[in-house]
Amino acid sequence: MELLRPCRTSIAALLFAALPLAGEAASLSTMQKTVIIFKPDAVEAGRVGAILSRFEGAQLRIAAMKMVQLDEQILREHYAHLVSRPFFGEIADFMRETPVVVAVLEGENAVDRVREMAGPTDSAAAPKGSIRGDFGTNKMRNMLHASDTEESARVEVDRFFSPGEVF
Ligand code: ADP
């Protein structure tokens, strides 16, 4: 028995040493919800299904989805950071060309992963393999909106959905 003691001690020491690593790994991976909007160019081109299947294939679960006609008021809220820019009117017109499909996706690190899959704002500069790079046209007609932070995702879920519509 005496002989086992040092051995037990070293196992315990190893476990304690590993604890911070386990904590670190857990903090790198968070279950999140994020909002996407299939913009009128995606709806018009019949790309909603193709884009959605990329997300489902990446283990992002549909937690909510509906088709809505956006109006000036909700667009002023949603694009508040762009309202004073000269091209805001053009964006608002574009976003009202057809109804859009709004969805909530849920998965590990969903906010950053969905932004990564969407690609940068300018479709012409977006890499092939990204949604905007494969399907988008330019800076404005870029197929998809995706929440940029966990906090804006929370605000956007509440902007577009009532609690009973999110599953
Ligand atoms: P992102 O959608 O990549 O987060 P922003 O929040 O900056 O980009 O812009 C919101 C949307 O407004 C863009 O997705 C795009 O449709 C449009 N937009 C942004 N900048 C421009 C621009 N310079 N010219 C035309 N449209 C733009």
C-alpha cells in the first residue's frame, strides 16, 4: 500500500494539471444563436436552399425561419450604422425588392462560423468557396446578412422573432 501512495499522488497531480486545459478548451467553444437574412438577390436567384444546406451541413441547426417583407423602419434599425452613408437609400431599396427569408441558426461558435462561411462584404473580393464569393455580385448584392457579434445576434433575434417563434 505504501508503494501505491506516490503513484496516486502523481495521478492526482496530473489531473489537476490538466484541469486548466479542459477549462480553456471549453471556453473556446460556445453554443450560440445567430441571425441570417437571405437577401432579395438570394431569393430571386433561387439560392436559399443551396445556401441553407451549407449551414445544415456544417452542423448549424435551424432554430427559426420565416419569410418577411422588410420596411423602411426595420431597415433603419437593422442598418443603423449605415443610415448616414450616401448609399443607404440604395441598400434600403435593394432590401425591399422582394420578401426576404430570415432565420436563426444555432451551433458551436455560430456567430463567427457563419460570418466566415458568408465571406467578406464585397462579393467580388470574397474567396471562392464562401457564400458571397460563390453567389454574390458586388458589395451590396451579397446574398446574405449574418450577425457580427453575439450581442448583435441577441438584438437581431428579438428584432425579427417573437419568443414563441424560436425553437
Ligand atoms: P456586412 O453585411 O458584411 O456585415 P456592413 O454591415 O458593413 O457589412 O453593411 C451591411 C450591408 O450594406 C452589406 O452587407 C451590403 O449589402 C451593404 N453595403 C455595405 N457597404 C456598402 C457599400 N459601400 N456600397 C453598397 N452597399 C454596401
